[in-house]
Amino acid sequence: MSKNLGQCVRLCKEADYFAFCEGDDYWIPVDKLQTQMEFLINNPRCSICFNSIIIYYENEKRYELYQTHQQLQQTIYTTKDLVLSNFIGNFSCCFYNAKFIKFLENQLFDNLFTVDWMFNIVYSEFGDIGYINKPMSIYRKHSNGIWSSMNLANQAHKLIQYIDEYNKFLNYRHDAEFTKYRNKCLCDTNCESFQLVIVDDVFPHPISSFRYQEFLSYLQAFDSVKIFTSGASVKCLGNQSIDDLIINFKREYPDFTNNIEKYNNRTFQNMKCNLLYFVFLSNAYTYLRSAEVRQIPFVFTLYPGGAFALNNPSSDAKLRRVVSSPYFRRVIVTQKITYDYLINNKFCTPEQIEYLFGVVTPLDRLKKDCICKIHYGFEKDRLDICFVAHRYTAHGEDKGYDVFIKVAKLLFYKYNNVYFHVVGSFNDQIIDVSTIKDRITFYGVQQQEWFDEFYRDKDIILSPNISGRIFAGSFDGFPTASCTDAGLRKVAIFCTDPLNLNNCNFIEGEEIVIIEYDVDNIIEKLSYYYDHPDKLRGVCEKGYAKIRDNYSYEKQIRPRIDLITKELKGI
């Protein structure tokens, strides 16, 4: 059918206009085509126009105006309008400007089942859609019709199939509208059912690489996973909208097109799932009520941040509410201090906690060898120190940016070959750097792939972060994600550990350098490694090896998959 349609359309490529009259339909007035041609001439921005329809119910021998057309209030519509609702109805009421035929892809007819809705969507991308509110064609419906003979549920299933194919073919340019229509179709079928549903506020933003890898691993490991993302926190990571991020993800992973969707207040209404999963206390708390109403068990990861803090009454109240839910099953913690806090304050029993030091790290980064690393004292004569973080406070005090600048100013006068680099939402106006402006560079917020080249000749990442600066009890994980990311490019990690989170995971002085939140102490340690570049290179190499071990698939992703698998089997 689609190939026949393609042949018919191509035969019209030398024409000015073209129209179809389907086999079981017919036109009424003799001036139908003239009326539609004049409409397109008078509305040159339109590539299509259509007239209202009279439906003839052949089995019942009765006529009726097509109610969808009677409800239309406009004369001009767009592609997005048509994706949201197939208001045109069929081919026989349409009239087309033929000059756009040459732009149609062969794939439209060769690889897809192209019905009138899809064809009109594609053609409307060349111009607007015009509506003539005058009945000029008859659409016959009878029990033997291919579409009319289907019940509502079967029609909905077929539409969902078309939507998925069309959305992919159009490269997700109208993803939000297709998704909305798809959800309407789901209301006419049984609810979608999933093993695992993840609800998040950032995914699929690539800057949050630990989420990206973790959730992608679940999509690959389980047969039935759905990710709902609100995008509530993506504004902290740049200017991309959650809609654009979803589209980019679908383009990169077309096999998971239907596994991700923007969250809305009706998300849980048309869905069944066996287990819910969240990262951060803030997400678990936000969606707790929905889990309880639907009686869905859940697991979550309690990372530092995301509304979790130590000895903070507000955080404790949220945490107590979450873990006291009858649907709470397990919590993953990544820092020993978090494990002890849950046990000592009787939030959880040991059986409810899974302790996995570290964070999920992109597998491609773990597998990548740093074979072209440039080290201070060997391949170059200058020492390059970087600071990489997002700014959550006025001067980045929580990440120690103020301390970093103080250190940089002192080193500037002490050595003439030390240079400084700042990546993240910082600039030369946050703190005055005019005295060192010739030796400090700001790069802004960057995507992950950018860092491979950036870190190639960097020696040290300095992270003098301190707890409790965003709100009482707040703290970062150890080491921060920015530090481990740098360490995987053989950059030596110099970081504070005010809460003693290392817990022997890294050998101090060999695999990592622990600094105090004190400018003099930091200067002393940096000066030592300035004078001993061989020791500095050793920290780079050994730290790199330790991170690849601590953050490997077997130590991070596999235990998480095993935990979720166990919970699914227990339901």
C-alpha cells in the first residue's frame, strides 16, 4: 500500500497540485478542487488544505457531519497541531501543493506503513495546513473497512505502533506531541506494565554522568524499564531543556525510545510496575506519595546532597518519612558516614542498607587508556592546577573556590611557571582575579567529551570543599565526581576530607593527597610536589589505577543490578 502511494505521488511531481480520492470515498461538488486550489493560491504559506467531511455509515444507511471537523475553530493549523490530533481524517478531503514532492524521502514509502496521518504530517512540515469549513467529500464507513472493523483497543495498539515508527522517522522533531498522543492511546488499552520504573529530576543530562551510566545499565539489564524525568533540576546544569535532552537521548539510543518520558501529574495513572527506583532523598521524598497510593515498593540511593544532610531536622524528617513507608525496601549508600548515620539514628536496619563506596562511572571512561598524558617535570616545565565544580553558593564557598583563588594568588608570586584553570559556572567576576589574570583561564560549563583533551596536560585537581556551607549538615561525597573524573585522566587529586570519608579506600600520599581546609597547608603540600614531580606523577598513575578498580562495573553497577533483581524476585 505504501509503495503504491509513493508511486502515485511521484507521478504528480511535474504537476502544480495533486489530490487523492480513496476507493470507498467520493467527492460532492464539482468545484471541490477549484475551491481548494484557490485556497492554496490565496494562502501561499500552506502546503496542504482540507475540507470538512460527511461520513456515510453504509451499514446503517445514514449520513453525519464529521464531528472532529465541526469542532475546529481555526483556518490555519501546524504540524504540531496535527501530531497532537489526527483531525484531518483521510486522504479524500485533502489537496496538496505539488512543488514539495521532490523533497519527500523514499524511506517514507519504502520502509514505513504510511497512512494519511503520517503523509500529512510529513507534508505539513513544508508549510501550514489550511481548513475549508465546507463539506465537499463523503467518507464511507462500513463493517468491512480495515480500520472500522477494529475495536477501540486494537485501534489504539495500532496507533501506538504507528506513533513509534513515525516519531523515529521524523528524528523526534515532534517527540513531545507524539508522546502526548501516545499516552492518550494508552488510556484506551490496558495500562503499560514495567518491571522497574525510575523517576528522576535530571536524567538524561550528560553532565550527570553517574545517572546516565547507571540508568542506561538498567535499560540494558532488564527487559522492561521506564524512566520518567521531570527535568526540575536541569537548570542547574546549563541551558538545555528537558524536552531537548530527551530527544537527544532518543536519537542516540533509538532502541530505548519508548523507555523514557517526561514526567507529569498523570504519569502513574496509566502505569503498572513492580518496583520504583530513585536517586537522592529529594526524589524519593517527592514521589513517595505516588508510590504509596499505587502501592509500589521502592529502592533508592542516598547520595550526599539532594536534600540529605547530617543532623539536620528538615532532612531527618524527610528521611524518616521515606524509610518508614510500608513500601520502602532497600537503600544504597555510598559513604560509610551515611551508613553509620542510618544505623546510629535507627533509620534503618543493617539488612535494609547496601553500602557501595563510590559512584557509578561511565564505562567508556573506565575502559579508556591515557596513553598521551603530559606530566609536569617530564614532558613539560609548567605545573597546571585546575578547579572543576558547579557553583551553588555566591562565591562557590562549599566547593572551596574562595580557597582555591587564595592559593592561586600566593603560588603566582612564589612560582612563575604555575598556571590555573577553572571549569564550571565561574568567571573572573565571582572573585577578583585581576592580579593573576595572565595565569588563570575560565572555561565555563563543559560536556564530558570536552574533558579528554582538557585534562591531557593538567597535573592537579584542587578540591578544598567543606561541609555545611549550602545548608546545615550538607556534605559532598568523597572524592567528588569531578575529582574522580579528573583522576581517570591521570590528574592527581588533592582534596579535603573533613568528615574522614576516605576510610582507607585510597592510600594517602600515594593514590590521593588529602589536604586541610587551610591555605598554608595546601601551599605546603603543593610546594612539595612542585619540587618532586616524580612523586606527583606517581600519585597520578596510582590514583588512576585505584579509581578504575574502585569504580569498576563489578564494584558499582553489578551489585546494583543484583540488588534490584533480588527485590524484583521477592515481589
